Amino acid sequence: MAATIKEHPDFIEMDIHETKDHQFVVMHDENLKNLTGVNKAPYQLTLSQITKLVAHENGHAAHVVSFDDYLAYANKHHQKLLIEVKTTPHDSKDVVDIFLKKYKKNILKHHHEVHSLDYNVVKQIKAKAPKIFVSYILPYNFTYPQTSANAYSMEQSTLNDSFIVDSLFNQQKVYAWTVNTDSEMDRILWLNTDGIITDNLSALDSKINDFYHDPSYADMLFNYITVIPYSNSITSEASV
């Protein structure tokens, strides 16, 4: 996060899991082995045990961090977070209540957002804390869902203009993930989503700058999008 903040993203997307003692740890994986070498899941260890572990990835090493510490650092640096609440069948039955009791006021105060692949999490948060902005994560564009979510976080490959039109009609936002290549960025920019989730922020910033400030570049992209069969195939498949 410290390195990413320097690139001034609107949000930093990150993931949390519940621990054995009903705390929350910043972790994407459901098992700690790939990053720490310990073949355990977050729900099997206490927060104190997990934060003693050192994670290794892409040549970097650091202790696994609690969500409390991560959130405090984000707030100190005025960095908004898009918090993915990850769940497993082993979580507490009242995991959403625990999460809201600990973080509801903080999330609202600092304008963080939440999203989850678990619709039960989305539904409970909207019912119990309706002022929190919550997005429902969708891995595929089958049809436009009718939910109470404020937004949809859609895997970019099947996102199309029909979904965007439906979102406008339903007054819900759309975030596209994970948009990393030049061609993906070009296509998603033309779809005019409300947010783009990427691992390559500097490249996306450059694309956005060209898209909105270089008319010749925009014309070239328009021809690219309207001519290539790829765009039509995405639309037809998603419509089905």
C-alpha cells in the first residue's frame, strides 16, 4: 500500500479473511502456504499467530498484517480502500455483524467501499448498514442481476455495453476487473465503466490521459472497437 499510494489511486482494492479469534487479516488466499509456507487457513489461526508469519511474493517479504493496522495506515494517508470481504464455510455465522461492529463507523467516516463474491455478505451489509457502499462481485456476465447492491464488480472479459446500459437504468455503478493489458484497457475505457481495477496503474493512467486528452488517439480507438470481431463476439456471448 505504501508504494501504491504514491501513484494516487482513487481506491486500493484488497482482501480480508476472518481469523480463528474473529479478527480480520489482510489476505487474498484461502490457505497461507503459498505466501508463508504454513499449510493453514486464516480461520485456523489467531490473528496474533498469523501476523507473526512472513509472506514472500515477487521478491518482497513482510509480516502478514492485520486489517486494523492496514486500515489505520490507509486512513492516516487519506487513502480510500475497496475492501473485499472473503468468506468460507468455516467463518462465524455472524461474521458480517462482527465486521460491521468493528468497522462500520470507520468505513463511513473515511469513505471506504466494500465488495464481496458472497451475495449473503452484500445483502446483509445493505440491510444492516445501508449507508455503506457495497458492490457485488460477478465473475461472469450471465444476465443483469436484480439486487440491492450499489454497484457490480464485473470480471472484464464478458462485460459489455448492454450491462452498462442496464446499470444506468438501475442507477448502479460498474467496476471492471482485472484490467491489465493494453487491449483490455482500450475496450473498458470505451465502455465507460465507473471504475477500473488493475495491477498496472501507471499504464492505465497513461491510457486514460490519452483517451480523454488526445482526440486522434480516441478516433483510433473508436475504429479499433467498432471494426474488430472481438467486440461483437463478447456482446453476443454475454447477451445469450
